[in-house]
Amino acid sequence: MDLRESKFYYAGHDMNFAVFSDYPCRVRYVESIRLPIGQTPVEVYSIEPAVHNQWIVVQQRSDGKTSLKFFVRSRDRETFLENESHELPKHLKEHILLRIPKSSEKSERPWAA
């Protein structure tokens, strides 16, 4: 999936995300939605890469679980396609690892091994 088609959600401590990248990018508010369960609205965001971005990682937390989504600029430079961590070239994975805060638990970063 392309990064520009992806949406990311925030609802306080229960559901949130953090963005890591090689160059600053823009996180843009899209809308606020109410779920039938709970009173807290869920805010919806999109991420717009900058011209110079080569990669973007989104760390998502929901219900106490953490996952990472990796987006890498395609060769045609027009899209940011989602990649699995094992599909990333070793040098790129190592570079990304250096940019993710060390305070993250290793268990939250299974690709770091």
C-alpha cells in the first residue's frame, strides 16, 4: 500500500502513532470520528512525505500492542510503498534502527534482531 493512501489513528493512550523518517515530513489532520464504543473521538491523520524523504516508519500502538509500518520511496520516486522489515536491504534496516529511539523496548522492535 502507498503511504499516501494510508491513514493513522489517535485516541490518547489507547491508540496512537509516532513517525520516524530520514527527513522531516508532514502529518496532516484529516478528520475526527466517533466510534460506537467509548466516548473518546478518534482523530484520523495522513502523512505527506517531503521531496527528500527516502523512508518513513510509523510506530502504531493500539490496545497495548505495538507494530511498525515501513514505507520506502519507490525507484520511480512517485510512491512510498509499504515494506516488510525482512524485505529491507540490510544497510537501510541498520540506518533506520539508528533513527528509532533506544528507549523503545526490543520486544516492540522484532525486526531489530
